[in-house]
Amino acid sequence: MKTNFFLWIGVLALCTNCAVIRPGEAGVKLTLGKFSDDVSTQGTVLYNPLVSKVLKESTQTKNIKLILSLPSKEGLSVNSEISILYRLEQSKIPSVLENLGQGYESIITSVFRSASSDVCAQFFAKDMHSGMRAKIEEEIKTKMEVNLEKQADGIELIAVLMKSIQLPRGLANSIERKLQAEQDAMRMEFVLQQARLEADRKIIDAEGERDAQKILSEGLTEEIIKIRSIEAFNKLSESPNGKIIITDGKTPFLIGSEGN
């Protein structure tokens, strides 16, 4: 009796195994070729290794890196390093595995190649190296999402990034010359603007001096000049020193003076 009991225990031990699901992972049990709808996270999953196995997939953000030659609208080839950021939606992992298998990254790559060719062919090569790049990246991502949904729902695209873009040498030199010319033009415009400001300042100074002289000349009437002359004579008369004052005999205009 005890022998049979231990025999059954041994058989159960052989027919039972466990898989450890770590943080950032999800486990799906595959039994006789059919995926379970239940997704296990963080813990142990018991299964019969004779008829089942547990497939573990990361639920964290993953990065697919590619180096590709992308076509442009004018028929040129632009080399670029590509990063495709994505993650699996935890509840839909069984659907992804069932439809695409564990090699789903190769599907994502194929979808990207198709989408990027379609989108980049609508833009000039210089656009991939300018502010249009973000628009190109977003359009590729949108097109990829549409194509992936047709094959399997459950892959969330986070971003498509185009990095280290290398334009054809002739085009790169042309763009560099154009940018240099634009910088030179901006520098010259700045110099001209400074010159215009300096000229305006001198004109304003000259006009101010002219207006001051005009006001002064208009303010020095004959009566004011007589009064100022009389005041000057009075001050001279108060001086204890000897002096000679010469006038024209008609007006109290001061012609000259000499003191001892």
C-alpha cells in the first residue's frame, strides 16, 4: 500500500513542473498546441511538462535597432539608424503568439520596411535631415500600426526614431553650402541693421542739435540781449579793479573790457 502511494507521488512529481515568472514578464501556458487565455505574472506556474509548456514574454518596452537605406522622393538613398520602440499588451500576448509566434519581432521589422519605404518615398532626402523628420517618423508609425493590426492585435508601438541620418555626399555638401549662405546673409543683415541704427542715431542727434540752436536763436530777442548786457555791465561796475568799457555809443552792447 505504501509502495503504491510513493509510486503515485513519484509519478505526480514527474508530471508536474513549475515556471517562475519574474517582474516585467508574463507567462502563457501552451497545452497540446493550444494557448491558454490566462496570462500569469510574477509568481510560479505549475504545468505538466508531458503535455504543456509555459512561454514567457517580456512586457517591458523593447527596442529593435536597424540600419537601413531609405528611398527618397527624388530617387536617392538615405542611410539611417532606426529604433523601433514597442511593447506587448499583457492581456493580448496569447493572441500575438498564436498569430505571429515567438518570432514576432521579424514581423515588426518587415512591417517597418514596407511602411518606411512607402512614407519616405513621399519626402525629399533633405526633409529627413530637417524639421520634417518628426512628421516622417509619425507617419511611418501610423502606417505600421494599421498593418500590424491586420495581422495581430496586441503590439503597442511607442515610437519610430530615425537617427544618424547620412545623406548622399553631393546633397549633403549642397545643403551645407546653402546653410552657410543663409548664415552669411543673416550676418550681413545684422551688420546692415546696426549701420541703419547708427545712421538713425546720428540723424536724431543732428536734428536735436539743430532744434536746440533754433530754440536758442528764437529765444534771444533784442530786448533779452539788452537786459543781459545791462546785467553784465552791472557786474563789471561792482568789481574793485580798474577797467575800461567800450561800447558803440548807441546800445549797451559789450564790445570789450580791460581790468587792472
